[in-house]
Amino acid sequence: MTSVLIYAVDLGTTNVKVVLFDAQLRRLAVSSAPSRYVTSGVRVEFSASALFDLVVDQMWECARTQDDLAGHPAVVVLTGQAESLVINDRAGEPVRPAMSWLDDRATAEAAHIGEVFGVDEAFAVTGQPTPSATWPAMKLRWLASHEPRSVERAASVLMIKDEIARRLTGTCVGEVTTRGFTYLYDVRAGCYWRDMLDVVGVPEETLPPVVQAGVDLGPVLDHVAEQLPPASSYRVNVGALDHFCAMVGTGSYLPDVVSESAGTVLSLSMLTAGWSFDPSRKVSFHAGLRPDEIVLFNGVDSGGVSLEWFRREALGGMRYDDLESALVRRGDGARGPIFLPYLTGVNPPDFFTHARGAFLEIDLGHTSTDLAYAVEEGVAHLLRRNVEYLSPSGTGCVVSTGGGASSPFWNQLKADVCGIDVLVPDEREATCRGAAALALVAAGLIGDVADATSLAAPETRTYSPSPGHHRDERYRRFETYLERLFVTTEGDRR
């Protein structure tokens, strides 16, 4: 039997990436290109057609490195961001430019919807602790007020991954792991939230039917197949959310194992065991890869962006390798400033609306390296805060991927601060690897996503906590400053 080839497409916010795998999950080729946006103030839009063309271009870039593609069947599997909004008319043409999740024009609509439903009631339904302009529901409400003609012409209201699947297959579906990022979906009931649809002015028939993660959508349209690299046939798999695919790609799609994506945003995911809704725990919850599974998710805006800000503004753009060397020379001393990394966004698990970044306990003896250390430690404190919130009964380890995971010093610091092992797989394409594993399951080539760990498994380095009681003492000081600065001053509560 001719071996299948898998084009795993990651529709990222910053880049569109395609990774070509064989049926043993061996990485054959990688290609990426920057995502393209048109920005104006808080508005961030893009062309869905241009995005699709970019995907095709990156598939060709991968294909050019290989021989005899025409003799193999191929699968295109999709992963990536969730929230970006695409609206098409009855002919399948966009009624307006697509709206990125970065588009922030609907802040007033988010506040209004929070008042209409109540934040706690909406959390119980949508799985999202707070209303935000990020979610498609808010953007649709904005369109209903400011561009009613766009809503009136809407025949299909899709998210970004839905749209690429539609262009490949002609079929409109919504994949379930991304629905909890719409604010239109009742996660626990497994259906659209009709009361919300009435408020935002969107008929349910314009929304795609929801399918499970990893579903095979069927063959590529004939005229589309002519644009793609040679293959004996093409099929399309709906894939899953990027964070959940990364869990599969690193072997961390396991109950009570925290998966950390250490990028610009610090993203944390965890498959639960025996989960039940607790309104007092403000952590977002989502449908998992299999029926009846729930994955908890926290997105912390002030993650790696905090170090990037300090490196750029205070260190003159120092190379990361040089910063790493300076931190290694400094070592892990108890004496040093405390940093609160609340530079952007409303970070879980506290959701302090007026929190800002702060250095504390600075004196004349401190150097820029001491401050850089404080920034990395502050992000590690925020990681600990979220890990303990995701899993109050404790977790065995954190599995870390992303740009921040390339720093051995920071990985060890996180292990020390959190008091648990931090595992770093040597897999730069974990998200696409996980998506490819879903395609192998759908094709019947492996029985379950867990079986992917036996296929070309990456080496993993473990960072275990170092002895030292000062870690807990510094974390308590971090918490004390956080409470004194932002709880007592604005009345926010965890």
C-alpha cells in the first residue's frame, strides 16, 4: 500500500505554516510565511482568499523538496487560531474583509453583552470567564450596529479554520474544539446558544454544523486539487485547535498534565479527569478531542512578551543567546527585585482589570541582568499561579513548548519556582505533529492520538526543581505585592 503524506497546516496569528509528514510522523519539510493584515487603529482585517492562496503556496514550498509525490495519497489537516471571523454570502464570496481576533473595535459591545447576560451566566454557558472584543459574538454585534448590510447578506458565519476547510472541500462545518472561542456556543450542552444569537442578530442557520475534532471531511474539490502539489488523491481533515494539537504533538494530552506554550502569550492547557463545572473557578473550559472530554485553557497575555519588551527597551535589543549567557553567569540568587508581569491584557487567574507591570525592591546595587532575571522569574511566578489554579490538587509536570522553551536557564527557573518537573520535548513543530496524528487516526493508520508517541517520538529533556526554600518565600512576596497593589486599590478578587 502506498504510504500517505500529510500536509499539516497551522493558521497562526503571526505566520502560516505547513509541515509535511509521512505516515510515521517523520518531518519531511517545513515552510512558513507571515500572515498578512490590513490595520487601521484598533481594526485588524485580512483577505480570506489571500490566506488560502498563502496556504497553497506553502504546500508547494514543502512539495518542492520531495520526489514522487504523484504516487502518494495526501491529506490536508488544519490547525491554528480559532477566533478570527469570516462572513460569506450565498455564492460563497466574502461580504466584507475577514476580521482577525486581534481586531479590538467591539469593546463596547463586549461590555454590553456582559451586562445583558451577566458575566457569570455567560461563563457557565460559553466556557469563557470574561466577555471580550476578541470573540466573534462581539464583532457580530458591532457589525449589526455599524454594518447591518453585512449581517443581512450573511449566508455563512465561519471562523478562520472553517473557511479554509470550506475552500478546500465546499463543505461548511465548525470543528468543536474551536467553538468555545466564539461566545456563541453552549459548551456543556454541545449546541449554539440561541439567546446569544438573538442578541447579536445572527440566525442559527448561518452557523456551520459542529463536528468532532479530527473528522475526515472528504476529498478536495476537483478545481482546487488542480492548484495543489501532485498527489494520487487528496482528502481534508478538520483537525483541531492549535493548543490541543500541540498537546498531542508532545504527548501531553493526558489528564492533569499541564501543557505550556511559552510564546508571546503564555498559553496553558490541561485535559481534565472527572471534571464538573465550578462557577468559582474562573478558568475557560472547552470540548476536547474526543466526545465528552473537557480541556481547561488559560491564555496569559503577559508571557514572553514581557521579556521581549525588556530585551528591546532596556537591553538595547541584546541577542537572546547573550542574555542567556549573562543570566547563567549571574546564577540563581535569592537577592533581587520582584517583577509583576502585568504589562498587557487581563491575565488569569486573577483578571485584575487595572493591573500594571511593576519592579519592586530595587536598589542601587542591581544591574540590568538582575532586572532581566526578575522579568523571567515574574513570568515563572505567573506560570505557577496558573498551574496551581488549573490543578488545585497538584500536577505531575509541565510540558513546555514554544520560543521560551529554548532557554535552558528559564526552563530550570520555572521548575524551581513551580516546584515540579518541566519537560521540554525536542520538537519545534509540535502543533503540526499533533494535527498530523489526528489525520492518521481518521485514516485508520493508528488507533488513537496516544499512539502518536510511538512514532518518531522526539527526545525530551527534564528540568527538575532544585533544592532551596527561598523560592516559596519569593513567591509569597510576589503574591503579597500583587494583593497590596491591585486588590486593595480596586476591589478585584480572585
